[in-house]
Amino acid sequence: MKKKAKFLLIGVIGVSSFCILIFFGFFIIPMIQSSNNNKIENRSELLFEVTNITIIIDYSDVKDSEIFKNINLTNFKTTAFHALLNCCDVVAQDHGWGIYVKQINGVGEGWIYTVNNESLPNIPSNLFNLIDNDIVKWTHV
């Protein structure tokens, strides 16, 4: 009788584990992925206009940082690169796959950007679509 109880217990645990796996696989994980994709989908379209953009230029001890607030971009020129062009003197090179920023306001090579203090975007700044109230930080490295 003890052997049958053990097999029954193992069977119940196995079926329960399988049901939990199915539940997470079909319901919980897609909901999490959907909420993450909503953040990305908001940026999938180039907007005609974005407002209240802030640009921070961190020169990393070369000179004092600059902040440009309340920048409005229009005519579908609403990427992180367009925002930078709107307030700074920029030297850039187009490599076909994206634009590489060589200088900002006379300070040379080695620029990276972030948006809203999130991790570094994995796309060039001329392809990163902004939305209202974004904060773009350019850092000289």
C-alpha cells in the first residue's frame, strides 16, 4: 500500500508541476512580454511631433555639462539625433546602418547616449524615436 501512495504522490506532483508550467507558459509569461513590448511599441513609429524633450550634454570633465530643456521637434524629425542637432553643433558620419556622432560642440570622438536613464539603446541615435517628455543624455567617454 505504501508503494501505491508514493506513486500516487509523485503522479500528483508531476501533474501539478505540468499544469503550473502550462499556466505560466500560456498566460503569465505572455502578459509580461506584452507589457515590455508596449514600451518598445511606443517608439516603433516616427512621430510628426514630440514636445518637452530635454537634452543633457555631459562632457566628462572636458568642460561643464549643458542642459537644454523644452525642446520641441516636428516634421518627423523626432529622433535622438534630431534633438541633438536642434541644440548643438554636431559633426557626424553616416555609415549607412546609422549615424555616428563624432563631435558635439567641438568636443571630439567617443559619444554615447541614453534615454530616460535606461540602459544604452542598441540602435543608432538617428533611428531611436523619441516620445513626449523624453530626457536624452549624451556622454563623452
